[in-house]
Amino acid sequence: MRFLVLFFLCSFAVNAEDGLFTRLVFEKQEIGSNLLQSYNTGVLADFNSSNTLKISDLYQIAMTNRVIEDGKVNIYFSLKDTSTGKPYNVGADARDFTIGQQESFEFTNNGYIYTLIIDTSFGKLP
């Protein structure tokens, strides 16, 4: 019986590990136009990992997070626009985040203004 209880406690500890949840709001607006495309997505990932997100098969965001210290991460991201059938690099940046912090990034490229809002929080990994 003790072995069974210990097994369940160990299983719970492994399943209850924190990861980094990154919510992304992506916007694209043609310069001089009022028309705005907006997408909202997110990813729950291990700390010190890399992930690539495809948004409606039109855009791609590659992200790498790295723990700086407890409660702080560095997030590197690059944004690619594939909506024309050709992959255009829009921009890239890296910033330090205190988990819970939100930042906004803006790039102007190919006649468009691209905005990426990154919001961070802890999330329980499955």
C-alpha cells in the first residue's frame, strides 16, 4: 500500500510541473488602410525550449525561451509572412520578460505594419 501511495505522489509531482504559457496576438495592417487582420493563439511549452506556430497557414512565429532566473525568461521570436505564397521574413527580436508581463512589438515591412503582442504566464504541463 505504501508503494502505491508513493507511486501516486511521484506521478502527481511529475504531472504538476510548471511550463511557460505564451499568449500571442498578431495583427497585420496595410499602410494607409483601415483594414486590420488579427489572430490570437498561444502555446504552453517547457522552459528552455523552441516552438514554431503557424497562424492560419499564412504566418509563422518561431520562438525560443530561455530561463534567466526564477520567474524571468528571455524570449527570442521571429515572424515570417507566407500569405503571398513566398516566405518573407518580417522581423525578429529578443526580450527579457518577468513571467506575467506583456510586451508589444511592431515591424514595418513589405507595405504592412505587423504587431505582435506577447503575454506570459505560468501554466501546468500535462
